[in-house]
Amino acid sequence: MSLKARELYRSTNGARWPLIRDPGSERVFGRHEPNLSFGGRSSDISIGDFLPRGGHGPEHQELLRLIGTLVDREEPA
């Protein structure tokens, strides 16, 4: 099965932070994809490690906003 991804944030320098779920294992993690000019490699990080690391960047704020939408959803009767 292929990974499912949703972009959390894209910085002005082109770096991306997608939120990824592996349907086979149900593992959910964040990935940092640096822009090509930085020459870095993509790195994966568990959600539990991602949130406390820095914690105040726009990519963190967007993940917290998405988590908050789970609370706002209507529950089926």
C-alpha cells in the first residue's frame, strides 16, 4: 500500500513538512523535506517527537490546528 500524505506546511525557502500515514502499519509521522538548494536529506519523525521539538514553528502550529479540528467534528448520533 502507498503512503498517504497531507502537506502541513511549506516554507518560503521551499522546505516542506508533510504529515504521513502508512495504511499498512497505521503509523503516522511527520517528514521534513528540505529544499534542493540546502542539499539535505528528508527525515521522518514520530508525532510524539515532532511536537516538542521547537514546538512553535508554523509547521507545529498547523499540526496543532489540524488536531483541534478533530474535537470540532460532530459525532454521529
